[in-house]
Amino acid sequence: MTHIISFANPRMAQAFIDYMASQHISIRMQQSSDKQQFELWLEDEQHLSRVQKELETFLHDPNNPRYLEASWQTGNTNAQFEYRNYLTLSYLKEQSGPLTIAVILLSVVVYLWVVMTDAREVLRYLAWPIGSQQSELWRWFSPAFVHFSISHIGFNLALWWFLAGQVERKLGSGKLFTILLVSALFSNWGQSLFSENNFGGLSGVVYALVSYVWLTGERRPETGIGVPRGLMIFSIIWLFFGYFDILGMHIANAAHTSGLIIGLLMGVWDNRHSFKHQSAK
């Protein structure tokens, strides 16, 4: 048998198995030794090229109705699945990496500093550089780690963990570090054009990760990273609402826009060969 792919979600794995069964191609599923992944194995290797092509289509749109229909027609209703408890510290660590965790811890420490003192006091040391502060190089990046409320830091860190964890596990800590530095610098600079140095938050970096991970997942699904299209649409809607002050709160719109743009540009650059390949067809 030939190993095709591994899924963390057994239902998603079963959906692909059922669809291929409707195409008269048999695929078996078995759990990995650590019980964390569900491996798909092709029984007849002569179908490998077709299965790989169908898999690429499936990964682009796993919720397409044709897969649900196939499950109704050919699925095994007696299939038993064991689901993990995802609300554990060990799972959070497994789905991230050292840099992802380091940024979370640093952001939490800075937030506690804000709570115990005052935001203005923290910004004295970490705000975007103005005037003679230009030589204090950490200031070009440090505003990304300053948050002003529990909802502010909670929302940003949840998305950071989800997106950065994917990048670090699949593409490496070096790639995540590059995205972090470039997007923090670019989004901070963009916001400074409108707010001088009175701003903070990781949302510019998060927007860069949203656009980068989305584009990479669309162009190269084999990397194993991706963003649900609903999250991408939500991010654009949130950006739109922010510009028209519909939400009734202070939002770093320039940082969001700058992050979205730089994330797309980095995604286009890193996936440039996939565009060339498509144009050559």
C-alpha cells in the first residue's frame, strides 16, 4: 500500500475515503502510532496519480457538497472515531513551536506590565520611535507586543497561535521569524503615519499571517497550511468595518491594511514558482 496523506480530523479523512470509493478506488485509514493523525493508504498503486489529483482538489474545498453526497451514498455509518481533548496545554504546545510560544509569553508579560502600571508608561519604552529614539532599534518592532485590554490580547493571541503554529510546524521557525519581523516593521510603520507612536498590538502581524497562510494554502496545499475561506472573508469585513467606524472602537486600520499587503507580497514571492508553473500549462 502507498501512504497518501495524514489528517488530524478523522471526519475529513473519511470524507475523502468515501468520495474515492464512489470513484471505485479503495483507500484505507489507520491511526498513527501516536494516535494523533489519521493516515490514508492507497491499496492499488496504479491509481496514485488520479488520487493525488483528486486530493489536491479536495484540499482546496473539502466542504464541497459532492463529498457529503459521496459519504451518504458510500460511507460506513459504523465507523468509530476517537476524538482528542483539544483543551489541554500539551495539545497547544504540539500545534505550535518555540517561537510561537515565545511571542505569546512576551505579549502576556508586556500586557501584565500595562495592567500593573499604565499604558503610557509602557509606551515610553516600547512605542514606535520618534525624534532621537530612531537609534533604539527594538522600537521598530516592539509596539506589536503591546496590548491595551484583555479582549485585545486574547483575540490577537488566539489567531497568532492558530496561524503562526501552522507556519512554524510546516515551514520552520526561520520562516515564521522572517514573517514576524517584516510584518511587524511594515505594519508598525504604516500605523505610525496616522497615529504617530500612540498604538500597539499584534494585529498587523496577524493580518500578514492570514494573507500569507491563505495564499500559500491556495497555491501549494501540499505544504499543509491553510486558512478557512470564512476566516479570510471575516478579516476583510472586519477591515472594512474598521475604516467606516462601524464598530465604535479604536482600531489600527493602517496596521491591518499594511499587514495584509505585506503578507500577500511575501506569499506571492514564496509561491512564485507555482504561478510560473500555472502560466506554463
